[in-house]
Amino acid sequence: MSRLIIVSNRVADLEAQVQSGGLAVALGDALRTVGGIWFGWDGKLVEGGEPAAVSKNENGAVTTATIPMTERDYEEYYLGFANKVLWPVCHYRLDLVHFEPGYFEGYKRVNCNFATALAPLLAPNDVVWAHDYHLISFASELRALGAKQRLGFFLHIPFPPPELLQAIPTHEWLVEALFQFDVIGFQTENDVSNFHRFIENHADGEILDDDRVRAYGRTVIARAFPIGIDVDEFANAAQTPEADSQIERLNRRTVVRSHIIGVDRLDYTKGLPERFKAFRKFLEMHPEHWKAVTLMQIAPPTRIEVEAYANIREELEGLSGAINGEFGDFDWTPLRYVHRAMPRDTLAALFRGSEVGLVTPLRDGMNLVAKEYVAAQDEEDPGVLVLSKFAGAAEELEEALIVNPYDIDDMANAMQTALRMPLEERVERHSALISRIRTHDVAFWRKSFLKVLAEGAPEVVA
Ligand code: ADP
């Protein structure tokens, strides 16, 4: 029997299940089933010098193994190459790309440090599953140390069209390194097709069939595994007595009859300024909703050291102030903008208590909030999901109201359509959405990926 080794930039706190997301729980469950290791950065920064020692924490069949990184690693690999180069390029934002000479070397170095620290912990039958854009060259570093294990990679963010990928000076090196994995998972068919285009047109490679590609002397599996959520966990969190009382508080002492909600990390990919402008447009077009509707936007800051994130924050504060100044009254705040994270069960309650969920990223790998909003609704009286056509989730969730997030009028109209939608249509759309989300949940995602990864390797039953 094989052990499962999960590798990600940060290691989730497997004991804090209540607050952690579905992904951490799903991967934690898989580890508990087959036994294994979750390896990654411990979140600590240290002075340079000696190679960092691995800290291990054993809990039954599951070990977390972590290493710190240096300030320089953090600057060059994490803030630099990962978040000022790969993140904007993969989200189609070449205007926000920022290169510095040390970034790429830092990225290679940290991938190498991760591989060097993990290699001694690996057994020959282990199956290794690395996550996300921080670890593109991880397999190549591990192979250089002699690793023969099955190595899988899942990219949680979009894979960009080749025309954009080519803006990264070292893009060829990165794609070649990626081929040291045996299985490469993407969120959507669109990502797979972008990847295929690069392989065929720029890597002298070949698409062998729907699942397999050949390039750089290697044949690997590359296909879409759309990620899901733990539907019951989220649905149950929305139905507790505490959730009822939170919804009651949401509605108490207010003239507002309908709630629109948005929940996102404060990221320039999420389309927040466009969403605020669309809400302003909606209010301009529909004075009948004044004092009757409110938009609650929950957006905790992330990556505050990156300039583009400080800029978006400033822009949103300006927009929300202007909207509230123009339309608000002593008894009505049209836009409630909360700049902090909330417990997951509070989010579930707020989703359930909101007639409309706005998920309008300019580009998103999948977007789990879209699925969480659907999971939290009352089946007999569900709210309406307004979803960007540029979220990976739109490939599956076609019964949502699909909008173009660049088109302010389209979004303003969708808010009106959602608020006016008859019960029968809401129920019909919701039941189609929830059944798809239930079938393709996070356990299905994990099992599908691990089944493919384990083919040719000893049994992994997680
Ligand atoms: P991303 O991974 O880009 O942040 P996703 O929508 O795929 O986007 O996942 C975001 C996750 O973080 C979801 O599970 C969501 O519930 C959670 N989340 C987002 N905003 C908040 C918040 N303000 N408080 C708590 N959790 C949040």
C-alpha cells in the first residue's frame, strides 16, 4: 500500500477543521485514510545560513512536515515570482506583472529546498501530489535527487493562453520542468486547451489523446479535474440555530428587504471595482430599490506587501465611500464593505440569508465561493447566483445567471433579474446547480485525481 504525500506552499492546520476550507479538510481526510505526510512552509521567516531543519508533527497516520524560509526566499519566491509574475500572468493581467532579477532564481531555489527537505522522508511506494503555481518545478528538483515515485500536480489557478505565458522570460524552462510530473491536473477544459496549444505550437510536442501529451521526451497525463466543495459541511453550517439567529440579526432593525452578497479575498482578479460600479448603476436605474436592497461585500486583505493589492484596496474604499455618500440615508447604508475574514459558519449563514450571490471575477481558476453560495441556500426558497463567465465554475454552473464582469450594464441588469426572479425559476435553477455540485464534490475531485495518479503505482484508496 502506498502513502500519500501532499506538498503545498503552506501546510494546513489539520486540527483546526472548523475554520479551514473544504480543500484542507478533503486532503486531510485522504491523508488520514491512507496515511502520509503534508509537507510545506511553516509560515515562519528565518535568517539565512544553514539549510532549514524539517519540523515533524505526527498525529496518528498523518505527519505534517514543515520548513521555514528566509526573508529573501519570501521576497523572491513567494511575493516575487509566484505573486508578481505567475499569479498575474495566469490571470491574464500582463499589465500587473513585475519582474526583478532575483525572482526566478529564488523560485528555483525554494523548489529545490522543498525537494531536498522532502526527499529523505519518501519511501519508494509513496505517491506525491503537489499543489499550485508555487511548485511548478518541484518534480524536476525531486527527480534530480533520484525520485522515481509517481508525482502529480494540480494547478488551482488558470493556465494562460500561450500568447500570455510567453511574457514570462523563463516560460519554456517552467513548462519543461512541469513535464517531470506524471499527472498534471487543471481546473477546466479551457485550461487544458491552453496547455495543449502551448505544447503543440511552442514545445514541439504532441497531443496523443484526450488525456495524454508528449513533449521533452516524456509522456504525461494532462486533463481537467474541476475542484468541488464539501457540500454537506457547508449546507449544514447554513442551517444551524446559530445561523438562524445570524440571519435574524442581518434583518433586524432595518428597512432593507433584500440582501446581495459578495465574498472574496481582496484580489484584483475578483472584479470588485466593476462589481461596485455595477451596483451603483443598478441603484441609478432602479430607484424603487433604494432603502430596500443592500450589497454586503466581505473582502479580507491578502498579500498586502504587493503594490497592486494596496492599489485595489484604495480604489474600493473610494468607490464604496462615493456610493454610500450619494445614495445612503440615515437609515440605509447601500453598500456594506467589510474588510476582514469571517468564520465559515457565519459566511454560510450570510449566504443563506442573501437573495443574490455575486461572484464576478475577471478571471478565476474555479471559484469555490460560487459553489458555497449554492450549497448554503434553502432548497424551497433559494437565492440566485450571478456568476462571471470567466470563473472556471461557469463551465459547470450554467444555470447561474452568467455575466460578463467587464460589462457594468450586464451585471446591473443581472442584479435586477435575480431580485425579480419568480420562485419557480429560482428553485429550478438551484436544483440543477446543487445536484451538479453534489456529484462533483471535493471527495470526487480528490478520488478522480488520485485514481489517475496511482495507476501504474501500488494501490492508493484515499
Ligand atoms: P481564492 O482561492 O482565489 O481565494 P475561492 O473562491 O476559490 O478563491 O476560495 C476562497 C475560499 O476562501 C472559499 O472557501 C471562501 O469561503 C473563503 N473565503 C473567502 N473570503 C473569505 C472571508 N472574508 N472570510 C472567510 N473565508 C473567506
